[in-house]
Amino acid sequence: MSGIVKSENAAVRTQPPALGPQRPVAWPARTAFRLPNGIQVVLAERRNFPRVRLELFFRSGNAVAMHRLPGLGEMTAAVVRAGTKSRDQRQVDEELRRMGADLGTSAGADTSAIAVSGLAEFLPGLADLVADLARKAMFPDRDFERERRQKLEELRIARTTSGFLGSERMRGVLFGHHPYARLAPTEKEVESYRREDLTAFYGEHYVPENALIVAVGDFDTMRTREIIEKQFADWKGIQSARPATPAPPELKGRQVHLVDLPGAVQAEVLVGNRAITRRDPNWPQLVLANSLFGGAFNSRLVMNIREQKGYTYSPRSTAHALREYGYFTVHAAVRNEVTAATLTEIFYEMDRMRSLPVGADELDDAKNYVTGAFSLGVATLDGVAGQVSSMYLEELPKDYLEKYRDKIQALSSEEIMAAARSYFDSVNAQIVVVGNAAVLRDQAELFGPVTEWTAEGKQRD
């Protein structure tokens, strides 16, 4: 007769195995220098795969042009890839195919970027293409009009989604008249774009004095330096003066901002505070506190309002770092009838983080999660490039990447509670609720004075 033989240690095997010691992470050695025209260059050899990633950043994005036109940095980046004086769009695409390469252009609040990834043997050609786009882009009328129409369609769709409307209103509440307050332009503002606006932004901000080049991949550093110098050393241009920006408002007491989205069948709930930038020495404390609170799948917020109460599928909290300021947000999409209950639990978990020390096992789990996620930065070429470029754009210490995991592992429960008290400011938290105002108004009023807004961003009387 056959059967299953049970070992005396069978019960032990039902438990998850203990974590092994953390493996060392070998970040590639970096060579950093400046060209005479002011371009900062960082080269990092990674010889495990025959590819290379070359990124050219400019330390200007949407925020620096907000006084002129919201979203101008993003629109400029979208059209900059559409051809140069020596290459039209078709020729750019053909060269990319020949080199087995991908080209991306983008802009955020503080930076604009041109990036290529391709076979390492084509590094000279990739550098030539990036330099041409950065110095001699033409902004053809046809491509400009196409991108403008596409942006208008994106905005029309976005203004029907509660996630976009919630994020837009939270940024406006937290930053007031500062450029960071604007998440996106209005349709009217996009319609007012002119090709000359893009060429003006390009001429003022796509200049060597404002630039950072990061190259990571399978190359020889000395040879790559020669390639970079050949393509960029004779580039001229001076960074324009940046406009002064007003300080964000002082936020005292809870305020509720109710964005009306008639017919919505659920509510988008956000809670937020201003916080710190990545340059602040307390950034690791905030990152770990956020992971414990709502930044990981096994965090307190997820266990509470998803696993225990079933209010929502994917609640989360995030520590956002911009160049001048940072901010912290909590987000959940919930059924209309549990909007007030969800906010109650969010504040309960915030105050628990602020008042009670985290247990040793929970703290160790969070440390392992944060350091493990950070270690994934060396798993891919794009990951390494992203970590290295962030370090130099944020002007972090030269050993930041190498020491980050040790800093996280050294944090104490007391330091996490101190971070929560500083940055999870439940007393002065700003609340945004997006949904059917007629259904949600009574619940919103339980948490503070309510200001109502339309989906178009207009305040109601």
C-alpha cells in the first residue's frame, strides 16, 4: 500500500524560509568630467551585454516655462525628434533601424531629455544623432500640428478620469502659485501653442551649460570620452536666466477639495502633504516610512483597507521628489459609500505611524523590501542609467548609490516614527475627493471645510 510519508519536520517546511544574507551590489565605476562649454558628462562601463544607453538631459522642464505656457517643455520634447537640418523624420527612423536602436524624448517638471539605446558598436552614430537633435532640430510645422492635436485628445480623455483630476487638484492645492502647481495645460492653452514657442524654449534651454550626458554600457571609457568630445565640445550656448518662483502656500488645518465628476460610480480619494527632496538627509527615513505605510503591497494601508475591509483594490502612498520641493500623497479608488470610512482609516494609519514605534520584524521586512527594490537598479542597462542620472541631476553625494542600502538598513524605529511625525502631517493634511459631488458632499464635509471644483479646474462659488 502506497502513501505519503510525513517527516517530523514537515511543519517546519510549511513556513517561508529565512532570508539569506543580502548580496553585495556592484555599481559600475563612474568617470565624471566637464567639457569646456559646461556640459557635465558621466560615463559608466557595464560590459555584460553589447548595448549602450546614451542620455542627454537638460535641467529645464515644464516648470521653468510655466510663466510662458504650461506644458511647453513637454511639447518641445515631443517635437524635437521630428528631424534636423540634415535629417528629416524618415531618415532619423531609418538610422535607428540600422543601428538596432530606440530613441525617446521626454520632459517632466524639472528636466527634458533625449535618450537612445542601441548596439554598442554604433555608439559613434548614436552620439552623432543625439547631438544633431540637441543642436539643430527643425520643428516642422506638420509634426508640430500633429503633436498638438494628439495632446488635445489626451487632455480631453484625461479630464474624464478621476485619477488625473485628483492628481491635478492635489498639485494645485499643495503648491498654489508655484509652477509645480500645474500638472497639465488646459485645452485652451494647448490651442494657443505656436511653433515659435517651442523654438524659443529649445534655444533658451537646450544649451550646453544646462546639459548632462550619461552613457552606460559596453564601451571603453577613454574612447567614449573622445566620441563625446568630438560631438559636443564645440557646441555653444548660455543658459537663460530662470524666472523667480513664488513660495508654496502655508497649509494650516485640513481642507477638503471636492472635484465634481457627475455620473462617477466610485470616488477617488487623495490625502497629501508637502515633504522633502531627495537631497534632504532624511530622505531614506521618508522612503522607509512610506514603504511601511502604503508604498508596498504588504504595507499597513493595503492590509487595512484592501485585505481587511475590502474598500479598494490598490491603495498606495508615494513620496514624490521634485527639484525644489517634495510631497507625500495617499491614494485610493473606493466605492462611493465607503469614502468617509476610507479617509478615517487613512488618518488612523497615519497617526499610528506617528505615535507608535514600528516592531522589529515589520521594520526588517520593510528594509529588505526597499533595499531589494533598489538593488534591481543594476539588473538592466536602463535601470543603471536611471539611477546614475538621478544621482547627478539631483546633485547627490558621489557615494550615494553605494551607501544607500546601508543607510536604509541602519535606520531605527525611532527614526521612522520621527519621519512620520514630520511628513505624515495628518492635522494639516489636504484632502481631494473626485466623484459625483451630489453623492459625496455629506461625507466630504466630515473632514473639514469643503471647496468644490469642476472637472475643468474651475472653483465653484
